[in-house]
Amino acid sequence: MRTHIIVHILQSIDGRVAGGFFAEASEQVGAYAALRDELDAEAIVYGATTAAQVLPGVHAGRPTQVRRPVPAGDYVADDGADFFYAIVDPEGTLRFDGATTTRGGTEGHVIQLLREDVNPGYLHYLRSVGVSYVLAGRGSFDAELAAEKLLQLFGISRALLMGGGLADGTFAAADCVDELSLVVAPVAEVASGQPSLFETVRGLSARPLSFELVEARRLPASGLWLHYMR
């Protein structure tokens, strides 16, 4: 048993999930936020780069670390929160102003998703600021185990995975994507350097995933919502 994962993404018409097209997609951004609420999840999952860009109080760059022993295993600082922001940051590269953050008017408790072999000094730091953490995989991040622990430790039954492309691809490669919620902006990014919906680390191979279209909805200003399930 694991958390049900819904990839919810605003993308360009040519499949990019970052870049200048956002400036031309203001009406789709509003629809994207409304659909996020409609999908009614208990957590949002971001990759580390995206989290530092969109979550207040989350910053790129490792904190000063004091190497002190910490108890083995995961750390649940707050399992009774109403909402959670989980961040895929296997090597521990972020620092935090506190244990909660707020986006779109929704406050949530922060959970770091890490590898088991992360620096113990970083774990000590997270405990000092009250951020929970889940340890999944040694040498490489285990997305399936992380999803199992999100359900077991925090009771998160449904989560929105909202980018970036590497975080999306990490869960897809582990066969842990159950739905796709794609808001397509009628804008072409036309930039090969921008990430696409599913990106993976070099050398990782994964089987193709098949989905069934369950709803297609026309959005304002020629946008489109495509909802797929497996």
C-alpha cells in the first residue's frame, strides 16, 4: 500500500514544464490552480529545485551541518497536520525557515524525501527546525518506498506531484504514477533546453506507462485539461 500519486502539471503545447511560456499562459495558470483544489489531495510533492522556487521559506543551498548522532530511521515531527508539502531531495540540498510553508493560501507541514545514506549532520539539522523526513533507498532514491512511507507514517492517501520534470520522472520510472492531470497552454516553448514532463537521470531506463483518457475539458483562452488514469 502506498500513496496514490497524481501528476498535476501545467505544460506548453510542446510538452515543456518550465520556461518562458508561463508569461503567455496567465489564464491557464488560474485554471491550473483551480484544478489543483478540485483534485482534493492531502499533500503536494515537489522536486528540490521547484520547491526552492515556489515555496516560501525553502531555500537552495545546504545549511551549516553539525555532525551529531541521530536516531536511526525516519523522523515524524508532525503526523497530525491537515496538509503536507513533501520534497524530493535525495542528497539533502535545501534549508528551511521553519517546519511549515504556505502556497496558494494552503499551509502545510514539510517532509523531506531523502536517501538513507544522506549526511547525518543534515538529518540533525532537519530535526532542529522541526522538518520531518523519510529515508528511501541507499545509493539511489527509492520512490516506491517513499510513497509507501508517506501513507504509513503520515496517512497521506492522495498526493499531487507537481514537478519538476525530474521528480515526475523519478516516480514514473518507479511505476508510481496513477493519474495524469495535464493543463496544456496553447503556447509552444520552442526551447530544447527546457525540461519535459518526465525526465530521468542519465542511464536510468524505465518501461513506458500507458494511460486511459477519462476526461478532456476545454479551458479559457484555448487551454485544455487532459485527465488520464491507469
